Amino acid sequence: MSSTEYKSKITWQLDSPFTTNNVPKLSPEHLDTIVSLLSRLITPIGQYRRDHITPSKGKRSTKSSRKQKSAKQQKILSQRCQTPLVPEISKYVIIGLHSVVRKLESLSNLSRKQSIRSSDLETLEIDHKTIVDDASPSNCHFLAVFILSSSMPMAIEDLLQQLIVTASLAHPEYPQTRLVRLSENYHNHLSQCLGIPSASMIGILNGAPLSKGLAEFMTNHVPEIRIPWLEGSSSVQYLPVKINEMENLVVSVVKHKKTQIMRKQNIKTT
């Protein structure tokens, strides 16, 4: 019986003609310093989780515990009264890709509304209330965003860079949000500092307690992200859609059908 035969097949993929993969590459010494400063900042969150939050044991454990809930309810209430307050730094740390992107999108929308307000006076009264609501402390400017996952798709990284540039326009009085990609070696350490099994991304909001050292180091050693076509530069020219040609190996359909027929014939003869 012949072995499986492969043939090459050309496929095409549409891509953006603009290069947006501008995540700065830092030296190992700078990365170590950043991780050290970041660890000191977020360690109180992990310490609080380990001391005062019981990890979930699954749905089965939850169902069985409901039967004993009435007997232990008074004890739980007394323990809650004795539990200390959540560390203040928790309000300034955003964990997870979805949470960080959602916050950046909110800031991007805020910057867009501000630009509309400055260019179109007729919409001032309509958008004023929305702008004031979006400028709440929960939508504070990001000091930095840290990528901890090495398997993040390139498309998401490109989107993240664009969001950081547009979101930073919402607060031009602050330096642009810095983006740092950390290697897989730091993943377990930072996740342990947060007291969670895994973290794909960490965002630090501006004004976080004891973040002055981290802010100064990031501003001095991590360059800003530049995307010319977002800045409206006159030097940017129109570029057609980029088409990537990729060669893949696929199983030959004719050969595959012949192999299946031969296998069926062999089964019948036996």
C-alpha cells in the first residue's frame, strides 16, 4: 500500500499595508528592572488573595456546601466583619486581555468625542454630558500595559498598539501609555504576585500608589509607539491592500480516494 501523497497548494491572505508591529524591544537588564518594580507594585494584591480569598473548588463543591450554608452563615458574617479592606492598588490594576482592551476602547471613544467637540461647536451641548460621564476615575489614563502571553496573535498585538495610541489622546497632559512585551520567563512570577493561576496581560492606571519609580523608568527607557497613518502625517501615501501568498501542503484528493478504495477491498478479501 502506497503512503499518503501530498501536493502544494497556494492560498492568499489579505493584510494591512501599514506596518503597525512597533512593540519596543528592550534589553534584558531593562526588563529585569521593570519586572522588579512591577512586582513590588502588585504584590499586595496577591498577598490579600492568599490571606482572605478562598479559591473556588468547582460547582460540585458549591452544591454540597449549600446544605451547610445555614449552619455556617453566622460564622461567615463574623469573618467578613474582620476582613481588612482590599489594597488600594487593586483599583489601579487591570488584569486580562478582555478587561484591558475594553478600557482602552472606552478611552479611545472619549478621545474621539473630544476631537468632535473641538471641531464642531454645534455638537458641544449634545456630547458634553457623555464626555463628562466617560471622564470618570474608572476611565483613567493607562500608565503602561504589559503583555505576558507569548502566544498572542499578531493581529491582536496590532490592534492593541492602535488602541494605545488613540486612547492616549484622551489625556494629552500625560505621557503616552507604554507597551511592554515580557518573555514567558516572567509569566509565572507575576501571576504569583497577583495571586492567580495565570495572567495574559496587566494594565497599570496612572496615579497608582507607589508607582512613581515605575512611571519614571518607563518614560525614560521605553519609547512611545508611533503609527504615522494614525497621526495624519502628510508624508503618508495611499497603499493598496497587501496580499500574502502562502504555500501549504495538502493531501492529494485523488490519491486519498484510491487509498480508501484499496483499504475497503483488502477488508472484503480478508
